[in-house]
Amino acid sequence: MTTELERIKILEGKITQVVDIVKKLSAENDRLKEQNKELRAEKREAEEAARKAGRLDEALKRQEEERAALREKIEALIKQVDQLGL
């Protein structure tokens, strides 16, 4: 039969284990909070990069349309010059 002192020592050991677990979980929680903060910052950067890429894509499409329009005008001018027979 265990004595009261032995039971207290067992309880003390279990409390020490609980304290260690709480410390580990607290440290992991801090680490996860920092990781979450970093991931949120990366997400914001990725969203901004996506918006910038969208704007660049729109600008590229406009330039391609302008280039096609200029090509058509130049070809029309060349045709007119050819009709003059020069």
C-alpha cells in the first residue's frame, strides 16, 4: 500500500509532466502564430503581384491591339502608294 508521501510524489511527477506539456504547447503556439503572420504577409504580397500581373496583361493586350491597328494603317498606306505606280 502506498503512503501519502508516495502519492504526493506521484502527483508531483504528473504535475511536472503537465507543466512541461503546457510549456511545449505554448512554445509551439507562439511559433504557429509567427508562421501565420508570415503566411498572411506572403498572401498579401501574392495578391498584389496577381493584381500587378493583371494590370500588365491588360496593358499588353492594349499594346497588341494598337500594334495591329497600326499594321493595318501601314498596309493601307502601302497599298495606296502601290496604286500610284511609283
